[in-house]
Amino acid sequence: MESKLRERLKLSVVRFSFKKKNGQTRYATGSTNIDMLNLVFGLDLRAFKEETNRDGITTYYDIEKRNWRSLRDESLIEIINN
């Protein structure tokens, strides 16, 4: 499911949920498609560096928080907008 999330984040905006370190469930809306984020949301983001991703960690731009965030792959609960 983690690779599916990464692929979806590259294409569009994705709504998903994951378990935070403190055990709470967090709902997030994000993407890694820089061109689309800049165009649709009027942002001025620089190109995403794939090498900043570590094994087992998915990095994404959180639209609600307006910042880059990451999650541990094993904490992913579900992709909401399939």
C-alpha cells in the first residue's frame, strides 16, 4: 500500500490517514506533484528531491499544513480517495 501512496502522490492530491507516534490517527491531504501544487494552489515550491526520502519514510507536501511532512510507511492506515 505504501508504494501505491507514493505513486498516487506523484500524480495528484491524495487524502489518506496514518497513525502518529503518539497513537492518534491523523488525516492528511497532500501531493509530491510540484507543478500541479504550484499551478492549482498558487505555491512557489522548488523541485522535490527524491533522494531526501529515506527507506520506509514517505515525504509529501501537506496542503492543509502548507509544509513538507513525512510519515513512516508502516503507519499508513488507508488511502481515502481511491
